Amino acid sequence: MWMQFKDRLNVMTMIPNHAEEALFGAIEAGGTKFVCAVGSRPSDIRIKEQPTENRKEFNTADGPEIVFANVVKWFREMEKKLGRNISAIGIASFGPVDLNESNALSYGCITSTPKLSWRGANLLEPLRSEFGHALPIGLDTDVNGAALGEFTWGAAKGIEDFVYVTIGTGLGAGAMSRGRLLHGLVHPEMGHMLLPRIPGDPFPGSCTKHGACWEGLCSGTAIQSRAGKPAQDLESDDSAWIFTTRYIGYALANLICVLSPRRIIIGGSVRKAGKLGQDRFFERIRDEVQAALAGYVVSDSLAGGIRDYIVPAALGDDAGVCGAFELARMKLSGLAG
Amino acid sequence: MWMQFKDRLNVMTMIPNHAEEALFGAIEAGGTKFVCAVGSRPSDIRIKEQPTENRKEFNTADGPEIVFANVVKWFREMEKKLGRNISAIGIASFGPVDLNESNALSYGCITSTPKLSWRGANLLEPLRSEFGHALPIGLDTDVNGAALGEFTWGAAKGIEDFVYVTIGTGLGAGAMSRGRLLHGLVHPEMGHMLLPRIPGDPFPGSCTKHGACWEGLCSGTAIQSRAGKPAQDLESDDSAWIFTTRYIGYALANLICVLSPRRIIIGGSVRKAGKLGQDRFFERIRDEVQAALAGYVVSDSLAGGIRDYIVPAALGDDAGVCGAFELARMKLSGLAG
């Protein structure tokens, strides 16, 4: 009885900036590393943990059993340290992952990843065996999670139709339509969109499945493969920047044609653009988008207002864990993603 | 008082198959012709009118003043003929059209069309001056309207995330995500998506803005321009079919990556595919989609189940007016599209 009342109190206190907000566990499950945190929002990330030179516990390559044993152990330690229990957990995961709750057996499982040890891995089960089946666990893709973080606290605040693109080792995007994250048959895999080739570009693309898809042309991996060194080390006049920003322009023009977003947010390490610099990187992308659309879609956001239309992520590297906090909060309060 | 009660009765009777359903006006405003109808649903299209050799009143080329004068006159005649008043009107219109109700001045106006006489034309005003400002008028794009028709009565019944593609003189697509039609900054213009070129294809594309975008490569106009004759007259082994179906495969693969629809529905005259035939046309498209995705997105719908995944429109040429009925009904009952 008292527990029920306490649970209701937790729900009642889920108001931003409230002093006694619930404590959430956040897991940003990336293809390279897991980033874990406890807290409730960007201004309340109590403790955040990720692999460092001295701390190797959260490396995705170790496989689900080892990683989740470490994650669970770490959450328990944090609860002890803070003297409070975690009320819900949010997971923003690499994919493809089954997000269909009506699939009793495969909901929460990684499906066709090239990471063999993760194929079929259940992301919810290890948490449930430790914390019990009653603990709410919110789950979405890494990019939808980051999109949710930007929507709740960042560059998409108050904008119900937008796209969040991340360009790092890989390339992906999440989207919201009318205030709800885009799902469907599986979940979007926008990085694998096919694009026109720029005449004279000799680079075959780096995607093992599609060669020159968006990810195969513009991810950090693609840039490294094209230029022989990582994006941050390229000279600002390296032709790789010309090709990369033009292909990004094609892809964003396509997203505008398909989704008609009210804003496009770009995160991930490549956006910092090393010696070219983030400002010039964004200027080029905006120019390329306008060139690709050729004036067909009429809106001030695509003309004079384009500097406020294609913008960098506001939460930076915290978008993922903050989105996971929000996934936890939504699950706790019974809201669907 | 009695009127209010009658209005409530109208709302209360909006149950499919109810004998005394409200009478709606439907306008499918196409780039070539207007198709008008009165009725309530596919099995209750009381009267449908469109330009014929003897009847020239609804030709879009006549411009908004003439066309709308004829439309209004026709609706009044139908009311008299049926002895009933129209309760609401739905418009599924060519675009680009301003669908943002918070834009007091431009809501319901055609924006950047190449049809000069229609630029800035207000689609709602002529109806309001005849029927009064109290008459509910639902408005969306032609493709969203057709998508809504297929969702309510056709091939998307019960499927809340899907894409409806129409390939006719032009090429466009509408989509629903989680049960709501996709809107945003403006509205989708999926036909203008940029696609990879097939090596060795000499056709430059027919889009005046983008050359070889999806519409520029695959619309009826593009096929005619490529092959020198209309799609329905092409031999089944004409290379135009090979190019066209492959480009459609690229485009649908991109839509799958971006939207993750649970079904893709194809309408429009080109799908009938003349001597190639609709069945073979769809078989080829399904094969091309699978080839383009290269197994990356894992779902039975994209493997063994693909025949139920990429399907022809069920309402055929009535999808647009039926969608307009539903737009009218939703507006009358206070539902947003």
C-alpha cells in the first residue's frame, strides 16, 4: 500500500526542475562502447561512466554477457553511493533491434548486426533478472534516443517534426513526426539511403552492404577510407570535405522531401570537422541542401532562415544518455515513445 | 437549438455502414483535372463528376475562378437533386499547398506551383463564400488524401505506418506514421527524392527542377519522354521498364530506410503497366527493392512476405475522392488529419 503511494508520488514528481525528481538509469548502447549514467536530465547527470584507458568494462566488443554484468554491477554501486533506488531504466541502443512489444520472444533483442556476439542478444533480460520484472525499462534506437534528448532539452525543444542525424564512426538518423518518434516495420535505417554519385568521384563507398549509401559515403569510417586519415586531421581544403558535404546535402534534401521536418539537427564527432571547423562545415551543408532542392520546396526555413533550420546538436555528447533518461521517464509514467 | 441537435446527430451517425450517414462533398484537385463527388465512402459514392469529352467544367487549366465557380454550382445542384445538404467538404489537392492552419493568411493557398494561374489561389475561400464559414472543410495533399482513403477502407486498413505512392502523369507519395498523416515544415514532396543513376542510362530525366529525381525518372511523363510513347503502349521487353522498375526499387528502398513503413501501396495509372501487366510490374519492383536493400533490413515483410508488403492500391481511381470524404468527416468531428 505504501509502495503504491510512493510509486504514485514518483510519477507526480516527474516535473522538470522539481527538487526531488526520480533517479533514472541511462544506457547509451553504442556499437563501440556503452555509456551509462544515473540522474534525470542534462542538468542532473549525477554520474556518467564510459570506457577510458583505465576503465575497460563497457566495451561493446566484450559481448552482451560481460558488458551487462558490468552495467548491472555499476548501477547497483551507484544506488548504494547515492543512497537511492533507480526508478526506471532507459536504453538507447545500436541496432537493428526489435522494438515491437507485441513480439513476445524477440522484443528488446538485437537482430541482424554484423557484431556476431550480439546477434539475438536480449537487452532487457539481464536488467530484469537483477532489478525484477516490475522495473520500467524504456527502449529505443540510439538515434531515436538522442533525438528524444534534443526534443526534451535541446535543439528540437518545442518542435514536433524534426530529424536528428549523427555522423560519427557510423551514420544514422532518428526522427519525430507530430511529437512521436518514428517507428514502423522495424525502425528507420536512414544511414543506408541510396544517393546519386557525384560525377568523377572515384571512391566506391565503405558500406559492406551497399557500398556508396549515405553512411558508406559520409561516415567517419568512409572519410578515413577515402582520405587515408581521420576527419579531424584533414586539411580544410581536402577534397574529401567537398565530396562529403555535397553528399550530406543530397541526403538532407531527400529527408526534406520525404519527412518535411521543421528542423534538422546534426550531432556526432564528424560535425566538428577538424581543421575545416564546425561553422564552415554547416555553412557548406546548408549551401549544398539549397542547391540540391533547387528552390522546389518553398519555405523561409530553406531560404533566409536556413541557419536556424540546419543546426548542431545542443546536448553534444550527452544527447544519448539524456534521451535514455527520458525513455525511462516515459516508461515509468506509462507514455509510449 | 434544433440545428445544434441535428448537428450532433450528424456526428453521432458517423459510423460506417450506418443508413443515414452525413452527406459529404469531395474534391480531388489534381494538376490536370478536378474530380468531385458527393457521398460518404467507397460503397456510397452517390455521384462523381469529372471532365469528359462532353463536360469540360473541371479542367485545372481553366484556373481557380472558373473551376471553383463550376465546383460550387455542381455541389448546389447535387444538394437539390438528393434533397439533402452537404455537412462538410474534403479537399485532396495538388501542391505545394499551405496546410498550416496557424498561417491565417496563407492557409489553404497553393504556393510555388508552375501553374501560374493557381499560384496563391485560395482553395477554401470560394467554398466559404458560398456555403458559409461554419461549413467544415478538411484539406490535405492529393497523395495524403489518397493515403487516408486507403487507410480507412483500402489496402492500408488497420496499418498505422505506411506509404502510398502514386505514379501517373506526376509521381508523389503520402505517408502515415502511427496513425497520423505526415506533415511538417510544408508537406512531403517525395517524388523529388534524388536517386543513384543506373550506369549506362542515357536518359537525363524530365523534372524541370531536378532532372533525374524520382519523378523525373519514373513518372508517366518521364516514361513517355524516355521511350517516345506512353507507358501503356510500351512492349513488355522495352528497356524503359527495366530502368523504371529499378529506379522505383531504389526509391522504395530509400523510403523503407527513412520511414520503415509496414506496407507500401502503389496507385496511379503507370502501375497498370500496359503490355507488361500489373502483376509483372509489381514482381519486378519487389525484386528490385530486395536487391537495393541487400538484406540489411531484416523482416519477413521484406523476404517471404514481400507480396503482401508492396501492393496495388485497393480503391483504384476512387482513393482520392474517398480520402476527401474522410477529410470532410474528420473535420466535421473535430479530428485533426
